[in-house]
Amino acid sequence: MKQVKDFNGEVIKAEEGSPIQPFHAYISLMLGMLKEPFVSSDAKYLMIQSSYGYLRDMCYSDDEIEIYIEKIREVVKTNIEINSFMG
């Protein structure tokens, strides 16, 4: 599995006992991005599309990524704020 590093070069990993669970942190970030009125719908789409490549880089299988895509589609369908802001 490819390691993901932060800006300081430290390997990012979920630590047991963390007060915020990694999934909750991810979904809150996703919802924040989807509901942000000053991020264009195109930019939101591109960010979500690029996440597929990052999962592939981290050695997730195509089947696992397809499950992720289906779940993300559900989240997007019910939470995206569509706009034409270009910025």
C-alpha cells in the first residue's frame, strides 16, 4: 500500500483512540465541500474524480473503488449544492 504523507513528510495514518474517527472526518470534509456555494460544481466533480486515482494509488482494487463510487454517488445526489460559480 502506498503511504500518504502530510506537508511535513510524516506518514498519515489513523491512530487508535483518536477522538475523531477517520470516516467521520472524511464525510464531514466531503459534505463541507459539496455544500460550499463558492466552489463550482465542476470543481466538486473533479475533486471527487481525482479521489478514485488516489484510492488506486493506495492499492485498492477496482471492485473496492466501484463500491466507493456507488456510495459517493448517493452522498452527492442528496447533498450537492449545484452552482455555476467559476472561481
